[in-house]
Amino acid sequence: MQLSQADRALIAAAVAKTERESDGEIVAVLARRSDAYHDVGLHYAVLAMLLVPVWWAVAPQSTVDWFANLLLGWNAEPTRWQVMLYMFAKLAGTFLVVRFLLAWRPLRMALTPGRTKSRRVHRRAVETFRASCELKTRGRTGVLLYLSLDEKRAEIVADKAINDLVEPEVWGEAMEVLIDEVKAGRPGPGLALAIERIGAVLAPILPPTLDNPDELPNRVIAL
């Protein structure tokens, strides 16, 4: 999913309209993804490796004997060092195979738990907010709308003046319409609609004043 020039213009227009109707300042950020999740691949590889001795511990004796005969010949008695060498080879091989498979990002993303994705997206959104919005407006009225495409998750992070007046649950409608549009393959219109919903929340609590400068960029920021 990519943003066209028309999408970018639609988002910028939605931001400008919202900021004319309130003293809030909105920054829209579109990220391809919020994390590479390489540690998730590593965790799966370690887990698979640790399951190898568990499998051998519960495997039927006939299976163990069959493998021993296959490797050493019939009626062979494996020595301790042969058993340990074989086990080490199985552990290392399992780790490397799983690690190699999970180097493919789509598979790694599919196996990453939803809660992990949500935590990483939230963390990245807060980091982006601190860099782009926090303390950047005179009245501390900045709002970050952050969308992470690969995770299909979004976050709304607001500065102090808004957080003091708005409960986090109030942003639910904006989040819902955004995620629905993203799942339908329309991130641009989704961001624009979410910005309109954010504006509907801001207008009653931060009505526009005569001195209402445009302090943050209206264009969508792509990471």
C-alpha cells in the first residue's frame, strides 16, 4: 500500500481543515513498519532448538533404535560422545534452519504475536511523538496520528493540554475508521477520515482563537 499524490493532498487538506476549526495541531505519520522483529525470529529458533531434546526424551524407544541403527549400523552401541555429538548437530541444525526460515519477513511478521506488534507500534508512536510533536506547540496542543502498515495498527498520541481534557477511549472512533480503511487497502482516505474524527473531538475542547498559527506541518510524514 502506497500513498498517491492525491492521497497526500487529501490528508493535508483534512489536517488544514481540522486545524482551522480548533487550536489543535495534528501530525500524520505513515510508517511501513514499526520494527523488524528479528528478535522474534531468534526466540522461535531458540525455542525450536530446546524442543529437540524434549522430542527425543518422549520418542518411542523403537524410534531411537531406528535412528541409531541408521547412523551406526545394526546392533551398534553408540558411545556417549557419539550421542552428544549427534545431539549437538541436531540442536545446531534446528536452530539454523528455523532462523533461516524466519529471515523471510512475511513469515516472521505472521508468527509475531499480536501483543508484541501492539507494544512495538505504541513504543514507536511515542518516540515519534516526542520527536515531532511534544513541546513543539505553544499551548501543548499537538496530536500525532501514527499508522504502521505492516502491523495494521495505529496510535493516537496527544500532548498535555489535550490529555488533560480527553480520555484515551474518546479516540476509538478515529482508530476504528482508520483501521477499517487500511484493511481495505485505502490508507490515504483512512488517515483523512481519522483526522476528521480527531477534529470532531478537538473542536469543542480547543475552539479556535484569533491567534492560531500553523505550528506543525500539514503534510503526511512517511517513515
